[in-house]
Amino acid sequence: MADYQTKEDVLTDELVDRVEQLVADKHLVVYNDDVNTFDHVIESLVDICDHSEEQAEQCALMVHFKGRASVREGHFNKLQPMKTALTDRGISAVIE
């Protein structure tokens, strides 16, 4: 028996992989830079990520001293608008 996949099998496998990526827990990671102030990052985390002032301040300190910090965890679809809003404010953020 030949070991091959039909076009439909390949598309199905790709779709399953994509769905798994979307529903698996991801991290919204913010990177340090020399442009944004602590106040700007803190305010943005409060506004966008629904952090308390204290939580946002702790995240901003971790970003500053460690170079990056995971500021939110969840599904890709939930994190994507937050990432976009942070980057729109000039903050370097990615979903990992």
C-alpha cells in the first residue's frame, strides 16, 4: 500500500494544526525598548490588558530588567487584539 496523502488529507491536517494553534494557551510578551516610559507602558497594560496598577507596574519592571515579560496568557484570538493595541501605542509585543 502506498504511503501518500490526498490533497484533502493535507488540507485537513493543515486545518487541524491551525485550529490547535488558535486554541492552545499562548503568551502575550512585551519587549523592552529605549523609547517608551514606564508610565506609558503601565497605562497601556491597565487600559488594554485589564491589569491593576500594581500588576502593570510589576510587569513593566520585569520588562525593563529582564528585557521581556509575559503580560497576559490565553487563547490566540483573545490576545491578538491586545497585541495590536499595544503595538499601535508603540510598544513591542508578540504572541508566543
